[in-house]
Amino acid sequence: MVEMKVYGLALDEASNVPVLVLKDMGEEVTLPIWIGAMEAMAISLVLNNVSLPRPMTHDLLVSLTGLLGATVTRVEVTRLEAGTYYAEVELDQGGTLRRLDARPSDAVALALRAKCPIFVARAVLDDVARDAEASAAGASPVLKTEEASKWNDLLEKFSGKDSKYKM
């Protein structure tokens, strides 16, 4: 496993899909993971230190985990199959380690809130590097790094009054 950190969020210009960008601690290896807009928002909230008056789903999960006497100790992106990434959340419940299957975006959103490390399997990084080399001759998605202010603008436009549900 290679420890990585959230480098930021980007936007695939071809599809307008958010991309979670992970980098190893030495910032030599980059892993882009295409994610949904809501997951990008959940990650962006933490990256931009935005707090809401009511807990979001990932905040609720971290609180619930604590109430059950467990802590999120780490998350791992474990494999890549047919273009889909798989992750696991590791919990420590009184010395007993438990692992839960998760989408990488949800695992990372939890890790950021629980302030625990993020790891990626070396095999995943090798597969991504191999795929990148194979497609080097062809067209590959162009990524545009989003500035934090763009995400902040989106968050600032959001109002609890715009939704029938209070946050």
C-alpha cells in the first residue's frame, strides 16, 4: 500500500465529471478517480473547511462510528476492475479491526472527516500507469484543476432555503 493524500478536485473537461486527485506523499504519483458531483461536494466541504449547521451523511457516519465505540483508522483503495475502483474502510472497535466495502469517494470523504490516512494498493497504481502508457498514443481526458474558489462559489450559492430539507 502507498499512502496518499487528497491533492484536490478537478474537472474532466470532456465530460464535466468531477475528478478526485490523489497524490503520494512525495507528490510523484498521481491517481485520478472520476466521482459523482455529490461526492465531490462532500469532499470539497472538508477541503474548504466549510461547516454546515446540520451533519451531512459522512459526518453522521463518523459520529455514529464513534457512538458505537469504533474509530475509522484508515481507508484503502484496494483494486481496479473493469474501470471501477473499489475501496475499504478500516474500523477499530475496541481492538478488533473490521473492514467495510465502500466507494473510493465515500471512503475518502470519511477519511478526511476522521483525519485518518488514505492508502492505495500498489497494484492499482501499476494498473493505472500501464493503462496510461497504453493510451498515450490515443486521446486521453484533459483535466483542469479547479480552484478552491470555484467550489466555494458553488457552496456560497447553495442555500438551505433552496431545499425542502434543512441541512
